[in-house]
Amino acid sequence: MPKTMIPTEIKIQPTNENINQLTLVQLSTAASELWEAIEQCSDETELEKLLYQQFELQDWTEHKVDALAFVYDQLKTDLEAWLARLEAVTKLHLTVVEKRRNQLGKLKEYLLRLHNLGLLAEKVIGKERRIQFVKNSRPNVTVDEAACPAEFLEIKYIPLKEKIIAAHVSGQDISQFAEVTTGKHVRFYFEKTGNKQKK
């Protein structure tokens, strides 16, 4: 019976820098081939070799998992640092932007107040510029909704998704109008602390 061996490209020590070139797909495929060979093996000596290779491959896989988690931690830390910098810079800029926006608003309010008091005409001419008071493109409307006739009201129906989920969980058939699906996301845990820590 032909024996199944670990592919040549992954016969390396887990401490070798080349372990970073391997993928979980390669390691998982090799592990699957080894288990198949172990199940079919009837020779005790050959079985011992295959089991040793399987244990060795498991060790490499664990190193790979740890390496991926380490990369995730580094990327997350770097991202958080950049987000902190961005937040600080954004806060500074937003403060200046808001200050200038308030100053512009107060200047316009001041001029409108003078115009409404009759102290400024529709047009105030300067040497190179002019100030002109024009009507807004759309008028402002204040509505008493309780007294407003139905013909001037628009009714919008919004799906109550939380209520639909609750009905689905309770066993109610909602398949005629909705589909409830649950996706997955990735979490990185610390194995040696009883899986109590997660990232």
C-alpha cells in the first residue's frame, strides 16, 4: 500500500522562518492526508512514523495559529494608535471649523437683524463688493401635526426588525415576508487562560 507523506514543501522545523510562508490550507490539507494514511495503515512501524509526523504537523499548525493571532494583535495595536492620532487631529480641526462656522452664522444674523430693523436696504453697495438680502429658495413651514389634515400627512411603514427577530426566535413562521440569517466573525482568544480573554 502506498504511504502518504507530508508534502516536501512543508517539511521544515516550526522555528524556521519559512513557517511564515505556509498557509493554514497547506497545513490542514497535509493533516487530512496524514489522517487518511493513518486510518489505512496496518504496519505498526509505519503507523508510528505517521503518528509522529501528525504530532509534528499539529505543532506546526499551532505555531501558525499563534503567528496569525500575533499579526492580528500588531495590526490592531497599530490601527488603534493611528485612530487615536486621527481623533486628536480631527478634534483640533473640528474645533476650528465649528468656531469659524459660528462666527459666520453670527455675522449673518447680525446683518439680517439690521435689515429687519430697516437699518439696511435690500442692497448695500461697497467699493468692490455688495451685501444683498434675498429670499430663501424654500420657505420655512411650522406644522401642528395633531391638527394637520390627513391629505397633508405622509405615512411611512418601517419594518420592526427586532420584533421580527423575536418572533422568529419564538418559533413563529416569518418566511413569507422575511429571512433571518446569522453571520460569523473572527475572534482571537488566549488559549492558556481558559479562553477567558478575547480580542
